[in-house]
Amino acid sequence: MLMSQTQSNSSRKILVILALSLFIIALILVIVSSMTPGSKRSLVSGSSSFADGYKAARDQAASFGFPGVSDPVTVLTGPVLEVKNGAVVIDTKIFVHEKVDGIGTKRVIALAKGGKVSLRAPMDQEKFAKAMKEFEAKIKNADPGTITPPAMYEDTEIKISDIAVGDTVMIEGDGSDLRLKASVEAKTIVVYKKPIISDMKTGEAPPMPVVDSTKSPTETKPSATSGSNTATPPPTEAN
């Protein structure tokens, strides 16, 4: 009796092993068939290639509102990789895939006829302070919003040949979508040698005006500490 029960258990184990083996073989055959070129089968419904899947994922991301995924690109920025033949090659880092879109992130930038190249650099602190005084004098008698404060930088017109490898540029084209254009004729090229918020001598931001909340908006004064945005507290009365 005991021997009969042992034989029965052994037979069941063999059947289970055989069933599992057949299942694994069938699964392998399905996978191989789906990977065969020209096969009508696919493991992912509606996607028969990497490009189709990538485009579907990009469209889905765009529908969720992710910025820069499929929006038109009218301005390009990036580091300069090469300067040659009156043009520069930059790496834009825009959302494209070479195998899907037929183009990578590198772009050749030339200057359009009548275009302008500017070197943008931080304004000297003394010059900025003078500009702020002039702004404060004008704003006293001006309507709100009609006068803007001075920029913390200044532009100097240069030639495209003055651009060097390692510079960062921002270019604007003719207003059309530049996403898939290998070469662009720029209407404006702005060149940055270093961050525009730092001072060329100290590496600190120029002083900003401080507004005392107890006074009118026109009564402003520069901060005693460079870069400080803390209002001067009113004097404390002695007890």
C-alpha cells in the first residue's frame, strides 16, 4: 500500500514537471516569433518598432503638459562645440532623438543677413549703482509700470568670429520652428562668457535697491551690503 502511494506521488511530480516544461517552451516560441522581422505578432499592442513606441511616449508626455516635449522651438541655447567657416556648432539639448527624428541635438548656426551678435557681460557695480540712481530719480514722477529698472548686464556688439569654443550662446531665428533644422540662420546671437549675474571683479551680484515697507514705493535706497534684499528696520524706541 505504501509503495503504491509513493509511486503515485512520483508520477504526479513528473506530470507537473512536464507541464511546466511545455509552458516554458511555448513562451519561448512566442517571444522568438514576436522578435522575428516581418512577424505580424507583437508583445506590445499597437507598437511594432522602437520609433513607434518613442513617438507614442512623447505624445503621451506632451498630452500631460510636460514642457519642451513637442512645443515649437524658436530660440536655441547651448555651449559652442566648434567654430568654422563663419558659423558655430552648438549642442542644444532639445528633446529630439536621432534614430526617431533623423537629427540629433547639434546645430550649425550662421548669422542671417542683417543679423547681430552681442557679447552679454555683467555690468560694473559702480555703473549699475549710477543707473539705479537715475532710475530712482525718474520713477518718482512716473506712472507705475512705465519705467523698468536697469538690467544687471550690458551688451557689446561683436563679430561671429569672436565667439570661442566653450562660450554659451542664445540664438533667435526667424520665428519658425527650429526643432528639426540642422542649420539655422540666426537673427540675433547673444554670447555669454560667464553667468550674467556675477560681477567681473568680485563674482558677487551688483547691489539691488531696498524698499522699506513703512515708506512709499518711490522712497528707495541702495543696500549697505552688496546683494542684500533686507529692508532697514525702523529704530526701536527706548523704554
